[in-house]
Amino acid sequence: MIAQTLHQAIMLAVHLAAPPLLAALGVGVLISLIQAVTQINETSLSFLPKIAAVLAALLITAGTAQRLLTVFSHHIFAAMITVGGS
């Protein structure tokens, strides 16, 4: 039961972290390609687009993240009641 709960927690963390990380990765690669083509090597150029992409990804996936966290919390509290009640 503990191993299954830990597995669910790790998978939940992966599901919650993936959208903003993938958005930052995609924007970073795109900005790097643009910098390579134009030969502009400014390190601060990719900072603002990455932040905007991460914030957009968080806003878009906020509802799903809230639902997943609620379901997982209910599961954890139900398991606590089951363990404490026996």
C-alpha cells in the first residue's frame, strides 16, 4: 500500500511538472535556434519568453492540476482513515 501510494505521488509530481518544464524547453530551443540563425548571443534574451511560457502553461493546466491534487488528497486521507480505524 505504501509503495503504491509513493508511486502515485511520483507520477502526480511528473504530471504536474511536465507542462511548465516542456514549455520552457520548447521556448528555450526555439530561442536558441533564433539566436544561432541571427548570431545574437544575448543570454538574457530567452529569460522573459521562458517565464511567459511557464506562466501560460501553469494557467492552462491549473484546472487539471487542481483536480489531480484533489483526487490524490482524497485518496491519501481515505488511506489515513483506513489505517487509523483498524
